[in-house]
Amino acid sequence: MSLPTLDDLGDAAGSRVLVRADLNVPLDAGRVADDFRIRATLPTLRELLERGAAVVAASHLGRPKGAVREELRMRPVATRLGELLEREVGYHPAGGCLDDEVRARVGRLAPGEVFLLENLRFDPGEEANDEGFAAALAGLADAYVDDAFGAVHRAHASVDALPRRFRAEGRPAVAGRLLQREVEVLGRLREEPDRPYVAILGGAKVSDKLATIGALVERVDALLIGGAMAFTFLATEGAEVGRTLIEPERFDDVREARRRAGERGVLIELPADAVAAPEASGETRWRTVPAREIPRDLMALDIGPRTVEEYARIVADARTVLWNGPMGVFELEPFSAGTRGLATAIAGAPAFSVAGGGDTLAAIARAGLADAFDHLSTGGGASLEFLEGRDLPGIRALEA
Ligand code: ADP
Ligand code: MG
């Protein structure tokens, strides 16, 4: 299987190219609050414009569930995209995501011009992977480029039915530079990582990442666990976890993952100490306690300093590091040191470093360490599903 890219697009000069990007950014008071995802797709857009194409960009934004929601219109995204591209980005607040005015304006686009469609999910056909909706989108352009890595795990019209339609009609449907890089980097982690390969998983729930744990146990040399999920692991050993958020219904899954890790000789590391408090609040009184002896009235909300030191030591010897999920409730200052400490350790390690997950990336950005990572994946769920070896509809639809 090979993924066609912009190198396979041929002469783009004078053509109209529909770029499905992932411009699903957080908004605040009608402005883009974080433009990481918009920036990530700029290389693709700039290359197409330089090659003389006109670009019709499209994305979903939030979860409007097939209806127009005023607060989820793409206008703030069009504004920010225009600033970043340093050129005007056409936009028309259509009733759905397409109307006659949109078709007319797209039809008049000249080489080097950009038009951004309205939120794809305003149309129920998007999430339904509807052929009719895909046909309407296909009518807007000569070629299709998918740069929306964050959406390739969904069988939605703009990433599945649409590229299949282009290909069935003998028209190009290829991956943009961002999607290409994600597949290259994550593919390397999946198929042939430099060893030792160390993965660090955190976040609130084992349930969210059960499939990931199972897949990683088959591939990594060491798995370091943090976040609340570490305490579900510890609880299976009979540790005292106090009021920490754990999932007893996952004990069997955790035991199975540990059994398999033992069989493969994979090291599973759990916290030695924790920062615990009566509640997850910035004002609360907290203290550092042994991770296996959380006092009855407290909950573990971060990994402790000894754990950070131990995890940092393992990371320092790794040649590949994958990180998904914060080590604690990093949003609150008293419980942010574990996540920050680990981010610092990875950033300073010689390993090839990859991080993914919305909260993880936010924590890395907050620590000012984004540039120190080799790759920050724009897809949270998509990156995990890719690493699990799952077949992703948006990638399958492009593969020759
Ligand atoms: P990502 O978005 O990077 O994939 P997740 O969404 O899986 O990460 O997990 C992040 C969330 O987990 C954060 O909101 C964080 O506050 C929470 N979390 C981490 N550790 C704990 C803990 N010990 N107790 C409660 N919540 C936690
Ligand atoms: Mg999250």
C-alpha cells in the first residue's frame, strides 16, 4: 500500500484543488484561541498556491450535528487563515455549507486564490458519509487533497466518500504534506522504531486508552503510566488509592495487559509517589505521598517528584519516545509539575520524540517546549488508532 502525495498530483497550475484540512480549532469570543492546527496545514496550502492552483479549503468545526450553529461558523477561521497566508481568504456564510453563491464564487477563483467553505458538519451528509453530499463537494474542484489527519479515523463524506469518488472518476485524490508526515512518523513508530522504544501514557481513564495499551504492549520496550489511570493499575495490586478516580471494571483488562507485558519482557512502570489532595482544585491543600498509600480522604492528582525522576531516567536512555496523556491534572498549578517535568525530560532527551493528544499538546505548549519535540501529532484519536494498526477510512480511501 502506498499513499499518493502532492508529488503525485501532476501539474496543478490553473486547477482548482479541494483541500480537506483539520481546522477544528478552539474559539474564544469569536476568535481563534489556538491556531496550531491551522499552522500545521500551511505547508500544503502554500505549496498548492505556489504551484498555481486555486484552493477550496474545507473543514469541520466542533459538533453542530448536521445543523447550522451560528457560533460554529468558519468566519474566525477564515480570518486567521488569511492572516497566516498573508492573502485574502474568501468566505460566504451559506445556509448549509454549500449554496449557489458558494458555487459561483468557487467557480470564479483564480490561481493563487483561496476560498474557505462553511463548516462541513452543518450538512448532515458529512457525518453520514453521504454519496450525494460527496458528489456536491466533488463538483467544486478538479483534484482532492486530504490534509486532515485529525479526521481520517472517521468514515465521513469529506474524508471517505469524497476521495473515493474522485478516484472512481479518474481524478487525483492525494495526501497533503501534513497527512504525509503524520503517516511517515507514526508509521515508523508502528513498524520499525529505533530501540529502546519507550511509551508514556497518562490521562484520566484506562477505558479511553485500553486498545492503545494493548497495542503498545506488543511493540514497546517500556510503558510508563501516569495520570489517574496509573492508580487503576496500582489498585489491581491492592494498593491504597484513597478517593482517586479509578475503574474497577477495568481490573481484568489491566491484569491481562500486564501478563502480556511480562511474557514479552516489556517493563511497565507505575508511579512511586503522588501529589494528593482532598479535591481537584487550585486552592486546595496538597502533599506528596507514596503512590501505594494514598490516604483515605485524599485523591492522587499528579505523579510525584521521585516518579518524575525515575521516568526521566528511562526516557534519557530511549531512542524513541511516544507520549500521550498528561501525568496529572496539569490544568491546575499544584498538580502540573509531573506533566511539566516529564515534558522537560523528553525535550532534553536524545530520543526521537513524538507526542499526541489535545491535552498533552496543550501542556507541552504551556511549558514552552513545543519546538523541542520531533513531532507533535495533530490527531489525538487518529494517532492512537493509527498506532494500534487500525485501518483508517480516510487513509484507505487514498491508498493505491
Ligand atoms: P489527551 O487529550 O492528551 O489525549 P486525555 O484527554 O486522555 O489526554 O487526559 C487528559 C485529562 O486527564 C486532563 O483533563 C487531566 O486533568 C486528566 N487527569 C490526569 N491525571 C488525572 C488524575 N490523577 N485525576 C483526575 N484527572 C486526571
Ligand atoms: Mg483530552
